[in-house]
Amino acid sequence: MNQETFEQFDFPRESLVDKIGFLKEGLEVNILNFNNNPINVEMPKKVTLKVIEAPPGVRGDTAGNVTKQIKLETGLTVNAPLFIKEGEDVIINTDTSQYVERA
């Protein structure tokens, strides 16, 4: 939805395949238009998403830079440090799809 005019428009799902995991209600993005047709979505560099699944870290797995897979509210799965728990908000880099830090 356009934040100034409140105009809504459809965007082809095929064009969003690599961005779907970052989209959530209320996220502001820039839309590139050509001849009044949306052709690209410019995402913010980082987004904050809630962790909905995070297996517990196993004691003894703490040597080195060990990660585990977590599932986010949008369905996106990323690697994150062992200390991340369900219900926490994390910041994800939209260019690399990698965990950045806790929110």
C-alpha cells in the first residue's frame, strides 16, 4: 500500500520469490514502477523477525562458532547462534539471509 495515497496494488508472486521470507505486515519497502506497473521491490538492508522454532542448544557444542537452524515467523529458516530461543526477535540481513544479532 502506498503510505501517502493509501493506494493498493498487486505484485506478481514470481517476482518476490527471493524476498518472501522477509515480508511481514507493516514492513515498509520501496517499489520501482515502470509505466505505472510495479517491477521491483527494494527491501531494507535488515529486518526484525520473531523466532517461532529454535531447537535447544546442546551443552558441549559450544566450542567454536557453532550455529543451529531456527525458523522465523515468515517461514524463513536461517542459521543462528545456540543461545537464540523461541519467541525472541532477531535481525536478519536481507542481502545474505544471515542472522545479524538479537533485536
